[in-house]
Amino acid sequence: MTTLTLNVDSDDGRMQWVNSDSFIQSLSRNGLLLPNLQTLRLRQLECEPSDTAKLFSLLKAPNIRSIDVSFEGYETDLEHQEFYEDHPGWSTYEDPYFSCPRIEYGDVDIQEVNESFGEALGVFMGRSGSSLRYLRLHYATITGPALSTMLASLNLLTHLVLDEFDLAGDCFKGTRVSSVLPNLRVLELLNLPTEYTLENVDAFMGWDEGGSKCHAEGDASRPRVVLPHAFAERSSKGHRCCAYSVIFY
């Protein structure tokens, strides 16, 4: 098995298992060895620290390369369509520059990824003895400290996706991609709320007012940043282009 998808939803939103069960105890001590697993997908994951730690403590995957986590309480086309039918004024078809309607509308169910998630992920990667290359996180909020904790154990990561995320103002602040993710090639910031500013992203990717080492326009070593098209009018290509290339979708 090279790909595993787990939908961890339960009636009360928390994972349920019996800690006294001998099988669960064995997994907690040793981990379920999945020697061929390369891609792990988690759906409807709760950001509860104990739940995250429990889940990652059960698995051991020495060849894991890709992790894709959605914290959304649902992730089906039908339910997305129902949202837009209930809130027609927020339809992306009517307002193509409205990047993240459910977050901007104020979805009370959106969760915050805290530092415990990054700690549990780091323990899982250390236990597996593997090096993650791709990480996608979907539908949550995250602060700068939580992001820093999460990235601390992922120094070989080449592709990071934050999809439909409500990024706190301090996200990426005070850190540089060269120090925390020296191998990063692609940063995708998908479905961002349109009021988000990109100054900290600039600094994180290696450009600031003080100047930094610039790459030539055609330099293939430049990291790529993928942003919603709504940000195209605000993007200063002359500034950002030297540090990284920008793709709008």
C-alpha cells in the first residue's frame, strides 16, 4: 500500500478508541509499520492536541513523502454547492476576486492549527525516520509560532500548500525560507482571504526593503509562489521577481 486515506470524523468530532485495548496499546508503543506508504491523506481531522498526537502515534512510515490534511468538517462538492446556494451573495462566480468566501463569511467551525500539531508531526516524522517532501494543509487558521513549530522538522520539504487558510498577521514573520525550508521549491497559498497582505511572505521568501540576494529572471533555482489571481493587481512584480517567481491562478 503506497497511499492511505483516513476520514477521522466521528459523531462528536473526536476520535474514539479504547486505550485499554491490547492492540491499541501495542500500536501506541511500536506504531503500525507501513513500509511502502508514500502518501497519507487525513480528512476531517480535529485540531485537538490529544487527537492529533494519538493518530500520529499509531503510524510508522519510513518511506512517507507526502501528507495531505484537511481540517474541514466536510469536503464534498455537494455540500460546497449547498453553501453557495444558501449564501448566493458570496458566490465565487458572482465575485471572482472573493477568494475565500466561507472564511470571510465567518465560519464558526474553522479550527486553529496550534503548536501541538507541529510537535506531533515532528514526532511522527522522527519516529518514521523519513523526510517529507510535500505537505498540504486545508481549511484552518494558523499563527506564526504554530507555523514555525510545524516547519522546524521539515527541512527537506520541497512543496508546501496552505489551501483555504486564514493566515494570522504574524505568519511567516521573522523567518526566512533559507533557514527553515532550504529545499522549498513551491509555496502555494490557495484561496486566501483577499484582505491578506503579502509583506511577510516577501520577507519569508527572501526579499525585503533592505535587499537580499536576488536571482536572475530566468534562474530555475528561484522558488515559485502560487497566489490567487485577486492578488495580481497588488503584487509588485519588480520587487518580488528577484527573490521568487509568482504564478497567479
